[in-house]
Amino acid sequence: MMLQRFGAGCGVVLGLSIGVPGAVEAFTGETTATSLVIGLGAAFGPPALTAFFLVPGNGSGRFRSVAYGLNAIGLGLFSGVAFALNLVLFFLSEAVVEDVLAGPTGAVVRLSALVFVVGTVLFGATMIRDRAFPSVPAWGYTVSLPLLALLAPLDDSPLTSAVHVVAAASLIWLSATAASRRTLVPA
């Protein structure tokens, strides 16, 4: 139960680290401060995902475990991408960033985003199917988190800010639900 509550707390921090900068960027564009918060906040994703997995649903089994595993791998990869984009590439000139992303690094970034998107959609589908979580945040997770990855290469806009806020709200709601539910395994 302690691991699940810790992960749920991490989910709230993750949600805030996505939503607050996303809302601010609607008015300011990307700044050093918002990049710092988003880049570092990604580290709270794996414990949050684990907390969601520990909530028992109506279903379980192999598909749920595979979906969690793929989501965990994708989240690890995409957390690294978020860190690099927001805390390394953000401070380089556009020409250097274009050169870096034109080579093998760009292919790895795209592959990481693909694994993240597929894993998130599959794990989100298990949350929707199992009905262990309310449907609104489960759908929000399943749709908004993949959209974050797909929209990452675009300039900041009201749309990208809205997706950040929806993702944040979904993560915080899922985290509150996870914190209030019994754990799948004794801790």
C-alpha cells in the first residue's frame, strides 16, 4: 500500500509538472523555467504508472502485464527524450538541434515516442476495460498522453497547452483514485 501511495503522490507531481508549465506556456511560450519543470517532472512517471498498475481491476492477466511493461519501457524512453528536449536541446541553437535530430538521434527519438504512444494506449485500454478507474481520466490518459508525444515537435500553441492541462488533470485524478484503492499486492 505504501508503494501505491508513493506512486500516486508521484502522479500528482507529474501531473502538476505537465499542467502548470503547459498552462503558462499558452501565454508565454516555452521558457527556461517551464522547460526545467517539464524535463525534471518526467522522472515521476514510472512510480505513478506502477501505482496505477497496482490498482486491481475487473480483469488482469497477461495483456494487462504486457501493456504495463510496454508502457513502462515507453515511459522510460520518453522521459529521457523529455529531459533531453527540455534541458539540453532547448538551450542549443535551432541549427544545432536540427543537425542533431537529422541523424540517428532523431530516429531514436521517434522510435521512443512510438513505443511510448503504443504502450500508453494499450495500458490505457486496460484501465478503460477493467473499470478500476473512472472512465473520464482513463480516457484522458489514453488520449492526451500519446498526444503529448505526437505534438512535441510542434511549436507551443493553445492546443498543445490544452493537451498538457488535460493530461495533468487525468494524471492527478488517476493518482487520487489509486491512492484511495486497495493494492493489488500486499506491500
